[in-house]
Amino acid sequence: MAENNNAEKMFDTLTTWMDSADAMNLTQLRQVRRAMGDDVEKSERGFLADLAKLKAENPIPEVQRIEGLLVIAKRLGLDVAGLANQTGLSVVLITKLDRRLIRPLSVPQRVCRLLAEALNTAVELIVEYLQQSPMLATEASFRAKENPRIQEQQDFFEAVRSDRSVSEERRSALLALEEQQPPR
Amino acid sequence: MDKVDPETLRLLHGYTDEEWLTYFNALVTIAKRECKKRYWRTGRGGLLPQGHSPETIAKEAITRLFSGKRTWNQEEYPGPSPIGILRATVESIVGDLVRSEDHKRYAALAGHSDDRESSDATKEADKLVQKAIGKHLVQPALLQDHLYEIKDVIRRIRVTIGDRADLVAYFDLYMQDLKRSEIAQRLGVSLDRVDELRKQFIERALDVYREFFDAPQPANDKEARLARN
């Protein structure tokens, strides 16, 4: 057994440089492979052909984006009030979320899930939508004399507290989610 | 169909052909060593099962990363280079091949199922071989052959580089498993010089390594042994 261990240990040491092949450059590697009897040109040609096939079969996924919460809702026959009712939010909160005036990290996962269910889409797409830059109010953009300014994003729970249109029952339910939020 | 992480795909599509060729050639070299090491130990004929070769193993590792069969955990293998996860995949594939062969070979040691995690493959194969040695399924004389063979390789390397005292000195320290910095200290040279010696040693000794890697395995059956003796 000692001899076996000894032989293995000697094998390991003798071939350590091969194990460090990932530190060699392409020229060195080609030289090593050629000297070890490999047809490197043929091997590389075959590999590049296989690689091209792999890339074609596994393309980079296109970033899917949803056009807007209310755009999808409308397509599904829902108005802003209907979407608010389905998700347990309010018209004000839905509008703010649609315009991305809420800080994305403050939006509870449950709210994203409810929106995804109501809009028949993936939660990831809702999250991705909320993470984009805040949207200008369409009306403000042509009424004001000054350049339109983007409103600062608000914390979701601040928005819930300051929303006078939301019922007390919904407010309590939404604020209860604050305890489940990870520290920000 | 396994789900591929989009970020992984973005990275895999981002490497240049030259980078890919570097990874590929490095993986083939690593796979060559892994295969020789594991098969050499068991005295098997050297042919890999299922039509595999170090090259197909390297390709398979890359395919697994593209297809999502192997997930690139960035915590375990951080950074933009895929070589860490790919070399681990190569080792895992070789381990699986050896394990499947050992199961067939040492059927007498039944009781080992094939549905283990691949990360256990190496340990599992080791256990099987050790048990086989214990039960004399691998002849003790074979172990002696290994030692002779490896000592012969070392002797031939010394002959090959014999005209260069600096390479012989480097090789002796290399065979003591010393680190680069330790070799530099012992030889009284810079780290760059150690790298240069290492490069020159590899270039000079490659023929001996090729012969060693191409050589038929020591036979593991009594008839062949008797015929040889």
C-alpha cells in the first residue's frame, strides 16, 4: 500500500505542471499538445465548429420588458381601479408603481407577485419593470413652462401611509408586509 | 431541459475565440493528466469508456456549462474566467467515467449504487480501488510496476536534461514538491528565473512525458504477467 501511495505521489508531483495548464498561454498550450502527439489544428477547428453550434443552440436571452402595468391591464380589460382591487392596492399606489415613482427595493415581493398574477405575467418582469427609471407624468410634460422634472422615488410603505385613498383595511394589510421586508 | 442562468450565457458568449481556445487546450491537458492518473492507478488498458478522450471530456465540460447541466456558482468560482468551473467539471466527468468502470470491474464488491452525486465520484472510486486491492483483485505486483514505471520516467527525464545542471537542479527541487518561491530560495535565483527554468524543463522533457502517456498500462492479469516474466 505504501508503494502504491508512493507511486501516486510521485505521479502527482511529476505531472503537476500539467495540472497548472490553466496558467499557460495559448502558445505554450499548443506547444505542449503538439509535443504530446495531438493534432492541435484539427482539434481546434473541431472545437470552434462545436462552439459555434453551442452558441447558436444557446443564444443570449433577450431582455423581455413589459410596456407598463396599466398598458397590460388595459389589454386584459382592466382599468386602474380594477387592477387596484385585484391586487389589494389603491388607484394612487398603482399609478405610482406604473410610473415607477416607488423605490423598487422597497416594494414587497408579495405585491410584485400579486401584480404578476393580476397581469398574467412573470414576477421577474414586474421586478425588472419597477427597476427602470421613473417615468415622466405625460400631462406635466407639456403643461409646465419649465423643463419637466422627474419626481423623487418614494418608499413603498411611506406611499401607503400617505395615501388617503386607500381603505384602512388595505392599509393595515399592506403595512403588515413591512415587518417581513428584509433590512434595506 | 436545464435552465441556464442568463448571466452565465452572456459571459460564455462574450469570450473571444482565442480565449476559448486557451481554455479548451488547457482543459484537454488537464483531462489528459486526470485520465492517465486514474486509469494508470487501476492498471486498466488506458482506453476511456463510451468513446471518450481528453478532448471529448473538455468539450463535454463546456457543453454542460452552456446547456445548464452544470451551474456556474459565482460564489464558488468567482470572477469572469470560466476555467475554475470548467476544470472542476472535467474532474467530475473523469471521476464519473472511472466510477462507472470500477463498478463494472469490481462487481464482486456489489452494494454500491450508481445514483450518487458526482462530487462523491472520486472518493467512491478510491474506495472501490482500495477495497479491490485489499481483496487482491488488483495484484500487489502491479503496484510494484507503477513504482518502477514512474522511477524510469524520472530517470529518463534526468538523462534528457542531463547536459543542463541548472535544469537538473530545478527538476530535483520540483520533484520534492516545493513551491515556486521555495525553489527560488534554494537555487538562489529570482522567481522569474524559476518560471524560465520550468518552461525550459517542460520543453525539454515533453518527449519523455509523451512516451509515458502513450505507453500501454502495466497489465493486470496473471497471464500477461507470466508471459512477461
